Amino acid sequence: MNINALLDLAKVQGATLATAESCTGGMIATALTDIPGSSAVVDRGFVTYSNAAKMQMLGVSAQTLKDFGAVSKETAREMAEGALRAAGTTFAVSVTGIAGPGGSEHKPEGRVCFGLAQSGAETLTELVDFGALGRDKVRLASRDHALAMLQSALERRTA
């Protein structure tokens, strides 16, 4: 993942970015803001580890959390859309998952859901089962996947 290229593409387009993170705990925002000059495109990041934070900061519905759980494409969608709404950015990416250790039969360790909201376009969601790689590797893989989603969305905008 070339974060410099992602940021350069956003700058050229005049696009702005926000993140909404649960299992990554701010790793996506950190990766973006580690690059000098990223403030030209990175607006803010939300770390919403608890369900209460997801509801309060991003407007995730209590019913969605009850019906689908925090680790679901539905929650990832509402997180991304809530971040986009709150930040007023061009793009918002979200991540929620089970980094481990632990998990269950229905939501195993390494299952991560992503959302990508864009002004004027339908929100994309993805579910990735990274497997029981261990907490650190799942979190890093989730960070990289979210950044790749952002880069792909920026590239589609220029196509």
C-alpha cells in the first residue's frame, strides 16, 4: 500500500477523508497522518470501540446493533455514513471486527467488516475473514484493506 500515492490522488481531486474505526483503534487515521502534508486531505478520525460510542458519535442505530451486532456489514455501513455526515468529507471509511483472541462460531476471530461512504454515491460494504492470524496481524490487515478501499474509490473517481 502506497499511502503517499493515496494522499496525492486525494489532493489532486480535492477530496477529503474521514475514518470510523473500531477494532483498528485509530490505526487507519495514524497511517494516513504519519505522512507530512496529510492535513490537506485528512479531516478527522473517530475511534468508536464501544457500541455506545458508535451510536453517540456516528449515529449507528441501536436496532442495527441489536439485530446484526457490532461486527456486521450493516454496522460498518452506518459507521461510514455517520462519519461522512459528521465530517462533511468526500469519503469516509469504517472498520469493525473481531481482531482476537476469541470470537464465536458465528463471528470468528479475524472477521472484519468494512464500509466506504462517498458523497453522492452508494455506500460500499465488504466482509473479510482474515482468519485467526493473531490480534496484531488482523489489525494490520484490516488497516491495509481499508486504505486499499480508499485508494480504489479515489481511482474510480478519476476513471
